[in-house]
Amino acid sequence: MAGYRGGFGGGFGGGNQMQQLMKQAQKMQEQMAQAQEELEEAEIVGESGGGLVQVVVNGKKAVSSITIKPEAVDPDDIEMLEDLILAALNNAYEEAEELYEEKMGKFGGAGLF
């Protein structure tokens, strides 16, 4: 067993290189946590009908509010209002997906959505 070195030596180039890898992994975890926090705090507004319906979501697609202007409410055409709400939600979700990819895509792996 000539040439054997115990510990992390040998094939890893010494403990110093392993320590560098650990520091890089820790830094990446911190960056991911920061990006997750930014996604949770983001406010993305999706709208439809020229602003008649607005939906606010965060970067993780959690809905925080829905605003419907009175002129969007026609008791004889509830389907139109439903369509406006869906369109506003989908608009907000698309923007949230883009923000998520911007913040988390650099870390690789599968997306949240």
C-alpha cells in the first residue's frame, strides 16, 4: 500500500479542495434561499379586460388579491366575468413562471411548477 494517504487526500487533491467545494455548496444554498425569499415577496399583477380584473400573485403563484371593477360585473353575463378572472390569473401565472425561471433556473433541476 505504498503511496496511500488517509483522509480526503489522494484523489481529491487534499482537504483544501474539499473545503472549497463545501464553501461553494453553502454559498449556493444561501443564494437559493435568497431567491426563494424574493419569489415569496414578489407581487405580480395579471390583468384582463383592459384592467377590469386584476389578480396579484407572488413568484410562487400564491394569489394574494383579486380586484374586480364594478363595470366588469354584469348579472346577465357571469360567464364573461369568469373568463376575465381566468385570463387575469393565467396572465399573472405566466409572469410568475418567468420570474421563477429567472431566479431559480440558474440552480438547475426541475422547476416548482
